[in-house]
Amino acid sequence: MSREVPAADATVAASSGPITLDQQPKTFGLLSMTLFAVSAMLVLDTVATSAAIGVQGLSFWVLLGVTFFVPYGFISAELGAAWPQEGGIYVWIREAFGGRFATLTAFLYWVGQPFWAPSVFVLFAGTLSVVFWPSMSQGSAEILVVGLIWLVVIVGVLPVNWSKWVNNASAAAKVLVMAGIGIVGIAYAIKHGTANSFALNQWKPSFGAEWGYLPIIIYSFMGFELMNSAGAAIKHPKRDVPKMIFMSGAVLLGAYMLATFGILACLKVHDLSIVTGIADAMKLAFDSILAGYSWLYDALMVVLLFTFVGNMVTWSIGANHSMAATGLDKTAPRVFGHVNQRFRTPDYAFVLFGLVATVITVVNYSLFANKQSVFWTIFALSSIIFLLPYLAMFPALLVLRIKQPDIARPYVVPGGKKGAWLSVLLGEIGVVFAIIAFFWLVPQGTPRMTYWGITGGGTVLSVVVGWWLGRKAPVSPPAPTSARTAEVASV
């Protein structure tokens, strides 16, 4: 048997000792897991940005789906089925590279989420201002963003079997909105023709001025491992994790491409705002083809706003549970591992999440005068930090095959040794490219040195803090407590 999740390392009597994360009820079946993954990975805050690539972006969705999304899914399926414990990516890297690197990884995985939350809620405020509150001031938007951050904290601290309904509803709402974008885009194209040419030559991938938006596609594919961060709540992890990955993957690719087409059918690329693109496209289409149904447009926009909140609830659950594992494992300050005695959730980690996100919000609103610069700068910083842990997660597959060959692997990356190496290589290339591109693209009107100071400085500071937190962790990975039979190709 592989080493248990950190919470279980210090065994306590349930009747007298403190509550641990492993004592959560088993609430996630295959359907709930699939909806959780869709809720996490179907991020509407990136759809308008991916549409800004142009029609060729649809080809990049397919190309990167084959060369990055599929290998990433293979790796996540093998690791998730073999090590399904609470902590997810933290456990995998701990087993492969030791506690210090695992703590650094978990911290980066965690801190990327409170860095990201403000950018999501900047889109919430932008959409709200376009549809319902046109006179919203910059100060009002800032207060709204902070309020939404703490709403996510409150929901996240509640029991998982309560908050999972937010995830499930968010997943359904995202599919509804994306389908709505695609349908109204098709209807608009039938009546007026498409705003952009969809001729075959427009589908040809190229690296023009819009290439800097390509990392958005890679970013939008990430999150398969998130479900394993709450592994203690999964009913049948070994059986259902691989199925969840491929079921959710099919939904994700189809939904992203449909929504991207819908926006491009309605709006010319040069008229597209990465903050309000969805609302602008749907407003134009509704005014043209469903002028008497403005209430339906308003209803869809309310659903869209809900998805922004639901998305952050989903990611905050995964990130905070993963970070809580480091505290419970005593490889970082134990404040991260504190578990609420009533709700059995990592409450202190959620509060820290809220505090960091609030500081990031205040700093960026004080530095930038327009919402587009605020959004992209925060988003780029959070994305770079979020992607860094994957540089360790992908090679962990190969390392664990060497160090722990006897661990049973219900799912194995196809193609044997060559398939494993190719999957890891493609994953590493994709992540490195995305990180470089996020650094390179500077929002129009934003001083380059300010942008690079925030993204570069924030990244370096996060890495230093994460390494400092892991200073007490063992350098060498722990030995597995026992072995199980495995069907795995040698590396």
C-alpha cells in the first residue's frame, strides 16, 4: 500500500482526537466527479481571450488538444488512480521528489488561486456593469471583487457534501452558457453571416500578433488532478478517476470550441474585449435575432455571473485541501492543516486564501486605471504560478515508475515506456511555452516594467516563500509502507 494522505499519518481516535480530512463522508461518485472536473476546467473567464486569437484559434484547440490535453489526461489518470489519497498533486510529488519539493509545489498550487480569484471577479464586475450596472465606478468594482472573494471563503469552509452542489450547479450552468453562446452565434451567422471569415485559409495555425493568447488554451485544459485533492471524499477512486478524466475531457473540448465559434460569429476580432466579450457577443446576437426576449439574455447573464463564483468555489476547494495536506503532514506551518471540527474542512487555509486575494485586489486596483490591465496582469501572474507545479508533476510519473514499481496502477499511460516519455515531454513543452508567453504578452496601455515587475516579482516571491515553508520537510521522499502488484512498463 502506498503512503497514506498526510492527514492520516497522525492517526487519532475519531471519538476523542481532532477531526481529520480523511474522515469526510464519501460524497463523490462518477457523475459528481465529472461535474466537479467540468466545473473546474470549463472556465468562462478565458473564452473571450481564446476567441481573440481569431478563427485559427479553433485549429489550435484541436492541435493542442491532441498534443497536450490528451497526454496530460493520460498522466493524470495513472497518477490519480494509483495514488487517490487526499492531497492530489502534493502526494504525487512528495512520493517522487520528497517533502520539500512537495510543499513548494502545494504552496504554488495554492497561492495561484487567491492570485487568480480577483481576475475572475474583475470579469464578474465587468459583465455586471455591461448588463445591469453601467454606471459602476472603479471603487465599486473593487469592493464587489473583495466581497465575492469572501463569499467563496464562506462557501468553501462549509462541508464538502454541501459545497459540492455549488460545483455541480456551476458545471451545468457553464455548459448552458457555452451552448447558449454557440447557438446564438450560429443563429446570428445564419441571419447576417459571420462577423469574421471562416474560409479555410483562416483556419491555418500561425504565430501572428495574437500568438501571446495561445497559453490561454493550455491553461484552460488544466485541472484534471484537482479532483484528487479531495481524494478522501471519492467513493471509488481507482475505478472512476480515469473514466472521469476522459468523460469530462470530451465535454470540455466540445464546449470550448462551440463557445469560441459563437463569439467569433458575432464580433470581429479587433472589436473583441477580453473582459466583456461574452456579454457583448450575446447582447449583439439577442438584439438582432431575439429582440423581444431581452429577459432571456438577462437570465443567461445571471447564470454567467454564477459560473464565475462557482468556478472559484471549485478551485478553492481543491487548492485549499491540497495545501491543508502540507500542514497536516507537518511540512509547512500547521495553520494550513487546521481542520474545522464541525465542518471537517481546512478553514484556516480558506481564510488565508481570502486575505491574500484581498491584498492582490487592492494592490492592482491602485496601480491600474482600466479593468483590462487589472484583469490580464492578475491573470498572467496567477497563471504562471499555477503552471509551475506541473513542471514537477509530469516527470513524477517517470520517477514513481522507477521508485515505486510495485504500486498497483489500475490505469497505465498507453504506449509503454515510449508512450510515458512522450506524454511527459509534450506536457513539459506545453507548460514551458505557456509560462514564457504569459510573461511576454503585456496588456496595451500597461507599462512593460510594471507588468514584468508584478508577474516576475510575484513569481519569484512565491517560489521563495514556498521553499521557505518546506524547509522542515524531509529532503528524500518517504518510502512506501508496503507494496502492491503493479502492471506498469519499466522506465
